[in-house]
Amino acid sequence: MIETERLILRPWRKDDILPFSEINCDEEVMEYLPKCLSMEETVQFYNRIAAEHDRFGYGLYAVETKNDGSFIGYVGFHHFDFDAEFSPGVEIGWRLAGEHWNQGYATEAAKACLDYPKMNNGEVLDLPHYPPTQTDIDSGKATPSGKAVKKCH
């Protein structure tokens, strides 16, 4: 578990699936992704997230607010392996419910994830180091995610 001033990043629970599905079918949240996800697709995604946690000991963490304990989305690490010059690798990603945008939650949680291995002498998470390229930092600079990426650097 990772804590910040306002957030708890924790393992997933089955009761996260319903609010997660609501996030995944929100057209504004999913605007820059291929499509909204059905409940079935959300459950499959949840299972992939759990499997990645089991395999690596870290991954995409469920995020809840400290003030009321509500699930607001995920932030964390994801291993990717697809046909690209920079693949395979580990990326940091997030998906938060729209009503929690523009409050600094994505940046706060992403910074905590990036700092977590440093605070634990790198013993807890054995993350490969892939320094961001300027393209990573500049990509999508007009998108909400692009703005959060720039704040993490």
C-alpha cells in the first residue's frame, strides 16, 4: 500500500469492479482510448491487473480518497510488450473518474508510485529504468493525461 497526503493506493478488491465499470463506460474518461468498456470487458481488465500484481508484485493500484474511502480509479505501473521500437517496457498510467479530475490526484499518485521504490531502497519494486523521452513528456500535452505527465517531470 502507498499513501499520500490525500490518497491510498492499495490492492484491488472485488467491490471495486462496479465503480471501475462506471469509469470505463464514461465517454469523457475514455475519450483518448479506443472505446468504452462493457462490464464483461471491465472484469477481464480487472483480472489482468490482478494477474500482473501477482506476477510482478506491483502494477496498477486501486486509488481511494482518504477523506471518504471512495474508489476513484487506478494509478500505477503496467508492463507492455507490443511491436514498437521502445517495447517491451514499463509505463506509469492512470484512469480516474471524471469528477476527480483537475484536483491533482493523478500527479500526486503518480509521483508517489515513482518515489516508492526509492523510499524502499529499490528492494520492494525491482523496476527497470526507462527514462522518459521528450516525446513521452510532450505527447498529448493538450490532454488531461499529458498535463499530469508534465507535472511529474
